[in-house]
Amino acid sequence: MRSLPDEVVQVEHVSKEFILHHNRVDSLKGKLVGLFKDRWRTRHEHFHALSDVSFTVRRGEAIGLMGRNGSGKSTLLQVIAGILKPTSGRVITRGRVAPLIELGVGFHPELTGEENVYLNASLYGFRNKDVRGRFDDIVEFSELAHFIDTPVKNYSSGMYMRLAFAIAVHLEPDILLADEILAVGDAAFQEKCHDKIASLRRNGMSIVLVSHNEQQVRDFCNSFVRLDGGRVVETGIFRTKTAHTR
Amino acid sequence: MAKTLEHTPLTDPSLSGLRSLLAYSDMLRNFVRKDIQVRYQGAALGFLWSLINPLVMIGLYVFVFSVVFKSNLPNYPLYLMAGLLHWNLFSQITGQSCDTLLANAGLVKKIYFPRLLVPISSVVFNVVLWLLAIALLFILYPFLGGKLHPVLVVYPVVLLFFLAFTFGITLILSVLNVLFRDLKHLVDVVLLFLFWVTPIVYQYHRIPPHLRQLFAVSPLVDYVLIFRGILYSGQLPSWHILAMAVAWTVASLTVGLFVFNRYADSLVERL
């Protein structure tokens, strides 16, 4: 077992401010004309996507980030993933973070399934030699053995998602950041995804799941944080831990 | 703060600097391999295409300048190649650098990895394609009239400095292009201009003396003179040209790394 502190994600007073560029001009000509003509000038507006958000995720815990569209939950996920820097506050993560913000990011349609496995895993910081050891498991999980040497442009969207998902769960993340995606494919494959995630959690993986679907959060998570307008409006624990008792 | 596990916590954003870049070396390899594979997919001649363009250029310039204009330079093809091949390297890398961040926007917005890898992979990709051309120069070197001067041993060092200089420019352009999307058109024009104010196809001393001071401002002039000194004349140019080249490299790399590190994170929001 790894000796890690129990708090694997600490979000401390995180605020994120975006500058909205109304009438944004990204050309040299536009910028020059904007010096003289008001209509061409970009108007800036400060927009608070997150305000003073704090919470902690413990090892093996699954936390659901809930809220309506535009409440800041996806922004928060990007901040935890390190993609966006918070304007103030800080995020501490301990262990390997796997952001499943979009499945199959970095897949290239012209490359074969196998080549994409190595490419995709290396984007998450994996060495090719480490991927080699897991390659057979990934292929077996994805059920794509027959197609692994054909370009992914010929894959159906279901096959594409299965491969992407198989890669992500076999990178043995300590913290899985998921945006609505926790199961893909048909009913049987979804069942397999759920089982895999349950077994990873038993080994101490934590999950941060963004969803506006309350039922999905109940199925997977044992606690939740509700955001509205970039602020935490409610936190809580689910009594029935469905994910554990499956 | 974050600890090292039995695997390094590679996607840990708090890991920074050279260590995290080294940890991602396989990403760089896979990325460059992908770019080359995709570029020459289905092309019968494949990789050889990267040679055809410079060969045609060299053939045309040799025709124009030694047949039409009757240059009196001995070994004109070697004279030309020593300058032209390095110019090609510079112009291909900088011409492409504007697009690197935008072309990889989907990736940069969805996964955290050291952002510096995007421009680095673009540079490495172009260098790999270019290696074939420079290898050909060295193979043909004795037949083109090249002599084995001792000064040839400093060539790799000069090449590294030249690449570092180009890399710095790449960093600056890749950031600026996100803010000013039409920068790449400007870069194309500037590259065309730079090509003709750099003594690549003609001799430096053909420039009228009163204009020479003006031309000498360009770092490309310094580097072309050095490369040609090594590969054609067999001697390094005067020390102040060497010093200028080093100064340009230090300046370009310093400004480039500063600008990139300062703005790369916030650029994600503007991609």
C-alpha cells in the first residue's frame, strides 16, 4: 500500500476570475483600429467563475460536484487538473491525477488503436515502457483485440470511447477527475466500467465527478458539493453508499 | 506538498522544471513520431519528400546564379547549400511555430502537461525532417569541393546555438500568435524579406559597404556567415560575429522562456 496522507485533494479558498472579452479582436489590424474607433475596441468584463471554494477529498472517497450549467463545476475540475491556474487560493493534489474531462483527447484518427494507446498514455505522463506492461490489459478490457492495429478513424464511436476509457482506468490514477463520464458503451460494457471503478476505489482511488445528474452522483459518490454561481451552497454525505455495496 | 510515489506523479501540476520535462520525454517521442507518420501517410516516397523541396531550391539557385548570372565563386553549390540549408531550418521552424499552440488547443485545454512540450515537439519534428538534407550535404561534401578542415568539429556546437536561438523565437511567436491571430501572415512576409537581406545566395561583400552596417543587424547574417565559414571557407569568421551570434542566442532564449512561462498558463483561456 502506498503511504500517502489521507487528504489527496485539498481545495483551499479557490477563486477563479475570467476576463470576458466582449467583441474580442484578435488581429493586429483590429487592435490598431481599436485605438481610434470605439466600436472596434474590446470591452473587458471580470467574471467570477469560482468564489472562495474549499473542500477536501480523502483517499478512496468519491465526491460529486453538482450544480446547474454555468455554476462553475467544470471550471473547478480544470483547476484541480492543473489546466487552469486559480486567481487566488490553491489546490494541493497528492498522487497521480487522471483527468477524464473528455475521452480520447489526443487520439489521432490516422493512427492505429495501438499507436493511440501509447500516445494517449504518454500525454498523461506515462513512459512507453510502463504502458507496454499494461497494453494487453488495456486491449482486453476494451474488447478491441481484433481492431487494435487499424486506424481509429475506422472505429465506431462506441469502440473509440471503449478504448479511451480502457486507457484511462489502466493508468492506475490516484485521483480520477471525470466530467459526466464514468461509463461508456452498451449496458454490459457499462457494467464492466462500474466494476472496474469500484475495484480501483477499493484500492484507494479517489474520484471527483462533475455531474448535473443527481442520480449518477448518488450511484457513484459518497459525498457531494453543490455549486451555484461559483460558490459552494451545500455539502453533504450520502447515507447509502451504493458504490461500495454493489 | 506532493510526494514521489513508486511512479513519479507525472501529471502532478506542482512538479515543474526540467524534471517534469524529462519525465515526459516519451510523450515528445510519440508526438514527433505521430506528426511524421501523419504527414507522410500514404505518400509513396514518404520521408524522401522532405529532401525534394530543398533539392529543387538548390538546383534552381545554382542554375540562376552560376549559369544565368555567372557567379565567379568556386564551388558555388557548396557555398549555397551551407547557407540555404540552415536558412531552411530556421524558416521552417519559425513559419510553423505560430500555429503550434492553436493547433494543439484541444489537448492543452483538456490535459495538463508541461506546456513547453508543444513548441519543443514542433522544433524536434522540423529538425528530424531536416536531418536528411544535412546528411546529404555531408555525404556530398567531398564531391562539392569541401575540405576536411579542423574547424568542422565546432559545427555541432554552432548548430546547437543556432537551434537554441530559433527555439527562443519560436516561443515568442507561439505566444504572440494567440493574442494576434494574423501574426503568421506577418511572419511569412518577414521571412521572405529576411531571406533576401541575408547573404545566402550572394556574397556578403557584394553588399555596398555603407549598407553593410544595416544588414549586419540581423542575427541570421551572423549565423549564415559562421556556417559558411565552417563548411565552405574552413575558418571561423571574426570574433565579433561569433560574439553577436552568442548574444542573440542568449537574448532570444531568455526572452522566449520568460514570455512563455509568464503567459503559457493564462493563454489556455484564450485558445
